[in-house]
Amino acid sequence: MLFKQDGGHHSSLSSQTSSSNSMASSEKKQTEREGWKGTLDFMLTCIGYAVGLGNIWRFPYLCYKSGGGAFFIPYILFLCICGIPLFFMETAYGQFSSLSPIAIWRCSPLFKGVGIGMVMVSGLVCVYYNVIVAWTLYYLFMSLRAVLPWSTCGNWWNTKNCVDVERKVLMASNNESFGIGNSTFLTNMTNMSTSLANYTVMANSVVDRKSLVSSSEEFWDIDHLGGLRWQLVITLALAWICVFFCLFKGVAVLGKVMHFCAPFPYLVLLVLLIRGVTLDGAIDGIKFYIIPRWEKLATFQVWGDAALQIFYSVGMAWGGIITMASYNDFKHNIYRDAMLVPLINCGTSIFAGFVIFSILGFMAHETGKSVEDVVTQGPGLTFVAYPEAVSMLPISPLWAVLFFLMLFIIGLDSQVTIAATSAPTPLTSSLGLTNKHVEEKYKTGRAPGRACVKTSGSPQMFRHHHDDHYSTRPFGMFETCLSAIIDEYPNVLRKRRVMVAAIACFAEFLLGLPLITEGGIYILQVIDWYCASFSLMLISLCEVIAIAWVYGVDRFYKDIELMIGYQPSRLWSYMWRFVTPTVILLIWLFSIITLGPVTYGDKAYPQWAVTFGWCLGSISIIPIPTYMAFAIWQEEGTFWERMQKLKKPSTKWGPRNKEHRETYLASLDVDHAIEQHMMDTNNVARQRNHMILIPVCHACFNIIRVK
């Protein structure tokens, strides 16, 4: 009996011990930093991160405007001397340390403000990027019907100036203004389009062709009096819910999601290309896109645009590349991936150009215009021109669903700026824009405060010469913010990641609500104009200087050798130290020179709004000098001693894995021993030379004194 009791007691102790061990193991697992589960997770996520809406709606137009096929020369050149070196650098030291953009500056604590600036830029852009995803979802839902709503003029938002696709085709052969009140015309149009049967206008009225607005443009210009538009509130909430469910469990879920999100846009682009090249006029559009105009290469603007496109498209200085690479296995072949991803990004831009211009060529053919007249960029291309072209195709809802589903998938790893506006509010009044907009209501019959601004005959919104940063990415940016916060307080927050992700998503959703109100378009334009333009270049410049000059290229090469087993070409050393920083500085100067005061179409903002924009853009730069001063103040010793301590890596710097860390520390000991040996050798040689020189100098002095 006693034996049984002892045995039971022993069994109880064993179970308690195993239970406590399992609990400790579980807690340890919760506080440990996770990594990618599959071998392709990192590659696919980086492709999704690098390929954004800028590749689809910005690059094709930029290529056409800047000399067609000739634009490929500066584009590929800047990819090689700026894009790939920076991408390689960020992926390399991100993988080496397995840390997020703030904690990673243990490599040189003096520059921790650079990481803080990265996270601040990503956080600011995350506030408004999901507005475009909300718009994409709205268009996607509206595409799920037999007749696309932007293809007809019989809707509640249309005005007397509306002209649908079929009427535009009919008008293409008539160069004069036409009378809408003609009964024969109405009878013929009724046979062509049932929507016109319900479209009533004043009899015998004449509308000038210049005042006509396409039905797709008026759908984009939907107005609704009041505050928030409930449709956009719902789609914005859905967009943030999608982000939450993709990131709440970390990269384990994100990697699986990207197995679908990364290749799906390529499949849709391929389907659209096959359909596009079979249409009449497609070849004219493609010729317009690729035929080189070599004289354009003599203009400074073309080279500046190519550099900006590469800088924003590849996604440096946002912190996303560092974050994605930090989840890699230490021995992952980062060199291979760093070469492939920027090339895939570049190829996607060129491929998307064929898709877009084949459809625009068809649209030009159908409307009787030249391709040049239908070419546009940005939201005007995505939400006006392309939907109008799609509405001309057979089974148009199918193509519309495919197109906007692709945009939604890309939008989850892309950031752009677009929103809807409504009637004037106190905000628009304070901006000095209300009176003209109210007068526009009576002059043109169109409601004020439209999301679209008519410029040079084409719908343009956010005529922003820094459209290139539209290729940045929410998954990468939002994960950057989450990982940066969690890595700063891992013991407290890592096991509460779901709660942190939920709070962050809800906060970003609330901050985005003002951007879909009546005057939200004006706030959003200011944010977009300034917050991610000149600041990114300065952050990137500080980053490359810190790694190449302060941390040291030689030490960085040895870190890379520990990961991939060999040191890459010394060419990268010259790139990181000289070529790439010079290019970034030139890009920054070009950006500052071409960055004028914020405007909305042709409407100028008051000075206080411009000042607010510059302050907003400077927020992410301020942490760099501020943290430097704070760190120097906290350190002990003279100013020079403090600087020397802060420039050197902290004791916590190095690989996360214990085995790899020991190898790293051993390599440091060897390097230190070699360095010490060289110093000792130099000292011995110096002393020997000193011992020889002293008698010689003494003898010479005596001879001179005797003489």
C-alpha cells in the first residue's frame, strides 16, 4: 500500500514536472521569433512586396512619355547601380541579424533613428493606402452584375454631359457638336443602348463635345452629400480585416497567403494580354509603347523619372525588405534572391506595359482617337480608362471582375492614394476651394468636390510627379510596424501578437476614416504629396552610409560570408561606398527640385497647408538627428569617446541562433587577433626604426655642432 502511495506520489511529481516543463517550453516558444516555413515563402513575399500598382498604372505611361523603348536604358541602368545594390544590402543585414528595422541598429546604435524613421514612414502611409483597396473592392462588387454601371448614362449620378461608350463611338465620325434633342437620333440610340431610352435631356439643346464626360468618368466621380460614405466604410473595414487575417499569426500565415497572392496577378495579366492582342487596334497601342524615341534620352527629366521609378518600385528604405529578410534561415542563399527579385520587378513593369497598351490601342480604335489621346496614368488609368475599355469587350463583367480582383490582390501589397469626395465642408472652405466648386455646379451641371479633375481632356487625380511611390506595400509596411514594436519588447508583446495586430488594424482603420469623408480628398492629397517623397531618400542615404562607412564594408562582407559561404564580388563594395550614395543624393536633389507646392488638379492650397505638408514629410527625418543627440547625451565619457562607442556594434549584435552566434564571435576573435598582431608588428618595426634613427640623428647633430 505504501509502495503504491509512493509510486502514485512519484507519478504525480513526474506529471507536475512534465507539465511545468511543457508550460515553460510553450512560453519560450511564444517569445521566440518565428521564421518562414517554406523555401519559397520569402521569394514570393518579396515579389509581392516589390510588384505593386506602380508597375501597372505608372510605368507603362512613364515609358511612353519618356521615349518608349529608349526609356528601358536609363531604367535598367538605375536598377543596376541603385536598386539591386540597396536591395542586396537590406536583405543581407536583415537576414544576418533576424531583427526588425529599429532593433537591427544594434550594428551601429548611433543610427537607430534611421530605423525609427522607416517605421514612421510605413505607419503614415498605412493610414491611407487602404483607401485604394477599399475603392478596388467597391468596383469589384459593382462588377458583379450583367451591365457594368460605368458603361451607361442612365444612373442617378450621371449629368446631362454624360456620354457612354456607344455614343462616343458614334461621335468619333462626327467632328462637329451634335444636337441631343433630335428625335431621329434618340430613336437610333434607343436601338443601340437601352440605357439611353431612360436618359432625358432638354429638347433641342446643343452640348459642345469639350463639355462631354464619359460614363466611366462620372461613375468614378460619384458624389454623395453627407459625411462618411457607408459603402467605403464597409469596404475599408473589409480591407483591414483582410490585412489582419493575413498577419495576425505572423509570417506563418503570410507565407501561405503569398503562395496565391504573388502568382495570381501574373496569371490575370497573361489572360488579359492574350485577350488584348486579339483585339482590333492592339498592335497600334503596343507600337506606341515600345517604339524608341532616342531624342528623349537627351532630356534630364527622363533620367530623373527612371531613377525615381526604380527607387520607389524596388521598395528601399521602407523597412519592409529588412523585415521580410529577418525571417529567413541564417544560411539562406540571400545573394540569389537579391538578384532575382529586382529583375522580376523590372520585368513585370515591362510586361504590364504590353497588357495596358494593347487594351488602350483597342480603345483608341473603337473611339476613333489616337492612342496618345486615350493614354493616361494613375487612378485615371485604373478607374476610368481601363474600365471603359473593358466595358467594350464581350462578356465585360467577367473581364471587369478579373481586372479588379487582380488590383485587389496587388493592392494588398501595394499602397496608392485615391478617395472619393462629396460636397464642400468646412475643411474645403478653409482650403479656399469651396466657392469655385459651388460655381462649377451651376456652370457645368456637375456637382462640386469631385474626385476627378479634368486636365488636358483626360481624367486625372493626384497629378503628382512622385507617383512612383505608389508601388509600396501594405503587407510589408504593416508587418514592418508590427515587428518593429514587438522586437523592441519581445518578452511582453510577442505572445500577444494577435491583440497587438488587432489594435493596430483598428487604429489604422479609424485614422483612415477622415480620408473618405467629404473633404478627405484634400487631406489625403497633402499626405501623399509630402510624407513619402524627399524623406525616403534621406533615410536611404543615411542607411547606406551607416552600413558601408560606419559599420564597414569589410566587416559586412564577412557577415555575408558567414551566411552564404563566400564573399561576393568586390564590385558591391564600390557600389555601396561610392556609386549608390551618389545616385541617391542626385535622386533626392531631383525630387526636391521638382517637388512644387501641393495642388489638387489646378487648385492651389493655402500656405498653411503647404507648411503642414512639409512638417508631415519631415516627421520621419527628425528621429535621425534627435536620437543621435539623445544617445550621445546618455553615453559616458568625452564627446569623442561617446561617438566611438555608439558607432561600434553593441554586445547584442550578431546572429540570433546560438551556434551561428558562436561562429560569428569566433570570427571576431580571429579578426581581433590578426589586427592585434599587425599592430604589434607595426609597433616592433616602429621601435626598431626608432632605435636605428636615434643614433644616426645624434651623430649627425654632433657633426653639425662640431662644424
